[in-house]
Amino acid sequence: MKIPNNPKLKKLAFKAQSVIAKRLVRLPKPILRKIAGKPIIIDGQTLDLPIQVVLKLFSAPPNHLASVARTRRDIDEQGPLLAQSDHKGIVADDFKLEVSDGDSIRLRRYRRRKSKDNNQPALVFYHGGGYVAGSIESHDSVCQHLAADGNCTVISVDYRLAPEHPFPTPINDGLSAYRHIADNAENFGIDATRLAVGGDSAGGNLAAVVAQQTKDDTYPPKLQLLWVPWVDMSRERESCKLFATGFFLERAKMRWFTDHYLADKSARTNPLASPLFGDLEGVAPAVILVGGFDPLRDEGIEYANKLKEADVKTELKVYETMPHIFINVAGGIEDAKVAFDDATRALRGL
């Protein structure tokens, strides 16, 4: 579908595209199989059938590297394609936080519309996008449903992005946001003793770093909720080779993200860039959700194992049918909704 340039028409066009995609993935399995072709089986795992259809009909050509501006636009506009619908019971409001160099970033708070509880548990959420793309907008629906289903406030952090703001600026923004929220919990209507950090991909990286760096703060996180976390920028594992192309996130794009984010290659083993190399003793309990068809699968599993070795209470869940983006497709893909429910169940334990 060709997308018009007019903002109002563009919004309608994406809404129509989303409706079509959601109806498509709900077609009977024999029809979906005919569209998808032969099942994709790699490393003993079978790719989810509706996801295979979406890949065939909607994904970019293999190893496609768009410009920074186009990548950002695509993630903001196409990321919600199979996301859950807007939650009418959730209200969102934005806050401005002054950060370094005279800049400011946005924080967006999500709460139940009729909630009278001004001492709620809260999730500080960091969006994915390779530290180059993604935004509050690309994960807006995700945060609405995390707040609704997790029975908590969610505060999404719109940290600055590379290449304009390379490492460690996004990390500093993420840390500043967490500490500001914890120190001003009353203003956000939340309980500073019941905070979680979470995010997907690069956001999972940032959440893991924040969990490590704030473990000795007055108000450390009580939970780290990490979807497909990117925890090691220094090397590629077997899953990166197995799923190098054709599953939304590709190895070529990962390298492109890393080059934009880390100008100094010697920083790739810095724990602030690669939390796999950090001090894990005493960090918050973790729930790690990994996709079977994700280039980052193996490092997510390795991080969970390292947390366990450090005596950190850790729950690892591997969704074998899912690719990297499953946090964003819970509105149309059954297995992705199962994973989303697992995440919100963890939040309800805060």
C-alpha cells in the first residue's frame, strides 16, 4: 500500500494497513500456509505461521539498509502494524526532563483513567530501535497495555539517539530519567520502593545497564523486565548467523546500529555499552523474554545464565516461534500475546 504524505491521510492509511494485517493473520491456517509456503524450520524451531505470512508480504528486502531518517520513520509508522489497539482505559501525559548540554527529553506517563491510587508501582520503560531509532510513539500501544494489564504506572523515556547523540549519551539519559523518577516519585503518583526497569532490544540493554548502575541507590529497581535484550556489542553468536537475514532484525542492520552508536570500537566491552560485562552481583531480579528466531537469542540466554550464576533470581522464557519484534505484535499474533501476558504477570508482582 502506497502511503500518502499528508499527515491525516497517512494516519488513515496506516490504520487501514493495520486492519488489513490483523485480518490477514487471522485467516484459517490452510489459507495462511498456502500464502506462506513451506514451513521455516531452523535449529529445531518452527517459525510462527502468521509471522511467516507477514514477513513474506510486509518485510523489506534482505539486508536492506535505509537512511537514519527513513529507519526512524519506518519504526514509528510501521512498528504498530500488529500492535494491540489503543486502550481506552489508559490516559497518558508528558513531562519534560532537563538533561545534559542544555537539552531536554520527554517522559510519558501511562495510568488508568479512573485510578485514585497515587502510590502505584511503576515500570520505567526504554524503547528499542538500536539506539538509532524508536521513540515514545513507536511503543505507545505497548506501554498502554503494560500499564493496563500490569496494574501499574508506566513511564516511557524518550532518550536521545545516535548518531547525533552516540554512546554514552543515551545511557546517561536513561540513568538521569530513572533517578529523577525515583527521587520525585510523589509527583508521578508512584511508590519509589516498587520500581521496575524494562525495555526491548536496545531498550533492554539500557534497562539492564540502569539496573546495574542503580543497584546501590536509595531506590534501586525491584525488577528488570528485558525483552530480547542486546547485551553484548563486542561479538556475534551462533543465533546471529542462523537468523542473519529474513526475520525483521538482520545482522547487517545490527552492525549498522552498532557503528552509529559506538564510534569508539574499544567501548564495545564497556559494561555501560555491553551489560554482559558488568557486575551482576546484587542487581534486581530479572525476567528475560527471548525470541527463538532472533539474532540476539543466544546472548539473551547467556545473560540470564550469568545472572543466575551471580545468585540473581532470574526467569528465562524462550518463545521458539517468535522473531525479534514480538513485543510489538501482540495485537495480532497469538504467541506474542502469550509472551506479553507473561510480562504483565511479572509486573503485577511488584
